[in-house]
Amino acid sequence: MFSLRRLLLLIACLAVVAAIVAPAALIWSALFTTGGLQFVIRHIPHNIAGVQLDIVAFAARWRRLAVERVEIDHELVHLKFEGIEGRVALMPLLLQTIRATRGSVRSALIE
């Protein structure tokens, strides 16, 4: 039978594991599932300081990211990238950087 001390120790261990695993699971689901990525993209502002950003038709699978089209429109330049695919590393995303171990862009237009 569990004593009170063992029960408290078990609860403390479970709390520590939950505090470590829960944020990692949330970040993984937000970045590496299509539903989570849709949530993140919906919450990115589409107009930032006069720059219009449009991201269309994206999908995410285990560390693989695919975006059909990204358009960035500024008063001085218009950028359009189509067919973006790559493998993304998770740890640099926690540091707010993107590190792709493999990537390709089908077409890029700079006006």
C-alpha cells in the first residue's frame, strides 16, 4: 500500500514530467501537423508594418513542410515563391530560427 510520502513523490514526478512533455508536445503538434500549422498561420498577421504576407496551401508531415505559395508584397518589392518543400529541424525553431536540412523552391519571382 502506498504511503503518503510515496504518493506525494509520485505526484511530484508526474508534475515534472508533464511540465517537460506538455510544451514539447504542443510545439510538435503546432509545427509538424497540418492542423497545428493552420492554427499558427491563421494567427500570423497578414499585414505587418506595410508588408502584406500571404501563405497559401501548406501541409506538414513528420519534419517535412510543404507550402504551395508564399507572397510578400511591399511598396518597393513583390516576392512570390511557389512549390516550397523542405525538412525542418525542431530545435532551432525553439530559438526562432528556421533551419532546413533539405529544401527546394519550384519557382521564385522577384519584382
